[in-house]
Amino acid sequence: MSAPLRPRPAAPHGPAVPSGGASAGAPLVFPRTLTVGVIGAGRVGAVLGAALAAAGHRVVAASGISGAVKARMALLLPETPNRSATSVAHAATDLLIVAVPDDALAGVVAGLAETRALRPGQVVAHTSGAHGLAVLAPAAAVGARPLALHPAMTFTGTPDDLSRLPGISYGVTAPAELRAFAARLVADLGGVPEWIGETDRALYHAALAHGANHLVTLVNEAADRLRDAGVDRPEKVLAPLLRAALENALRLGDDALTGPVSRGDAGTVRRHLDRLAATAPESVPPYLALARRTADRAIAAGRLRPVDAESLLDVLSGIHREVAA
């Protein structure tokens, strides 16, 4: 297992914010050591809690009832007691991290506000990529400071995640008076803030899900079709190819595109579709959707001339299958 982040020497930040909170709109002073609570010690919450502890902050309580959460806390937060969500909120005098699923977030925040578990001046930060500050309105209404803090990384909930945190980006949405606090918090996590507007949170999250989650699906689709073709270890075939394709795409953009679509090889694409239809018909729609979008991008980037794309676009539109029928 990878070693956790090393504790950082504490830099002078000024005194901690009084428990009564700062006046609304005033810049928040970053305490030398934050008192932190984590509601939802799942894969993300437990890892961020462990990273903050390694940076010198005090993670005083966390919540979670499943066996997986308890095992994860024992591994990543062994000194942190498991408490109810309300107790965690009461204990977290400086920072409360709410790391629960997107659809549960609004209910959890509203419940904490209704039960008076939150206090004025306390920073309440959620880790959802899809939500911004609006979901934290009940917390803000009772004087808490709202912060959206989403790590742009996939998590396993193990110590190995800690080695992946340095250098990653965090999608941050924060009130003006909390931006300095948010920037320092991200720095203590070893990351870099990307400031996302409230109305852009869904687009930001869609981009990450489209890239990361759909990549997993695409890789597994390719692996399954290689198995259908008789390849015993598809991961061995795919690993060098996909790593090179990803690195080239990140470095070169659309200029990294290769393959039959970028060349306008309609016959090859037709054979692909015919074989997929016979072997794995469920793979035909995603292949078509991605091939069409690839053709659009290749044409726009000047990689594929429109005249050379005509036969290919006919194949992708299904004309050849209608004629054959």
C-alpha cells in the first residue's frame, strides 16, 4: 500500500474563527489547525479526512453505519470516533465535510439545519461534483459558510488513494469571502483549485463523468469484444494501445485521432458493424454513436475531408443495412 501524505508544517494563519462565527460577507481566517468532521466516511470522505489529518488538521468525528465504512475508518481514520451525523456536525467547529451521494445531499443538509446541528461561521463543504452552493442553502440560512469542493479523481477508499491526491484538481464553488479559505484547504490537500461557477456545476460534472465513467465502460466493451474474438488476456493487448491513445489525446487533442473513421474507411466500418450485430448486438448503438461523433470531430478538425466522409456517413446512418434487408 502507498504511504499516506506526509504531515505538513503548520504555517501561520492567524487565530481560529470564534465559535460564534464571523460576520456575513467578511473574509474567513484560516485557522492554524482545523477541527474537522466528516459525514459519510465512504470512499471520498474517508480519504479526504485522512489527507486533512496528514496535513495537520484534527478530524474529530466521522459518520457511517455500514460494515464497509467501519472497515474503511479503521484503515484510514483509526483515531477518529464513529458518531451520528448530528454529533459529527456539533463536533466539527471549523469544517464539516458532507460526502454523501448526490441525491441524498439535499436531505442531509436540510436535516442538519432543522435539528440545529450547524452553527454560524462553521464551513459546510460538500464533495458533490454535480451540486454547487444552492443545495447548501439551508446551512447558509442558519449562518454556516457554504462550500462546494469536488476532487476530480476516482476513489477506491484505500490508502492507495492518498498517493493520487497530490496535484489533482478540485472543482470549487465558493462565496467571495470564502475563496482564500477554499484555496488554502485545497493546497493542504495537495491539490489545485478550479473555480467553477454555480450555473456551470452540472456541465463540469457531465464532462468528468463523460470522460472517466464512460471510459471505464468503453474499455470493458473493448475487452469483452476481444474475448469474443478469442483473446485470452485482452488487458495485455489493450494496455499499451489505450495508454498511448490517452496520452496522445491529452497532448494533441483531435490531432491524435487515428483509425478507420478518421480515414473515411467505410468498408472497414461496415464490416465492424456487421460482425458486432452478429456477435454482440448490444454494442452496435454505442459504436455507432461514438463513430458518428468521431466523424464529426474529424471533419471539423480537418482530419477527414467531407467528400471522403460521404460513404462513411452513409454506413453510420444505417443505409447499408436497409439496402441489405
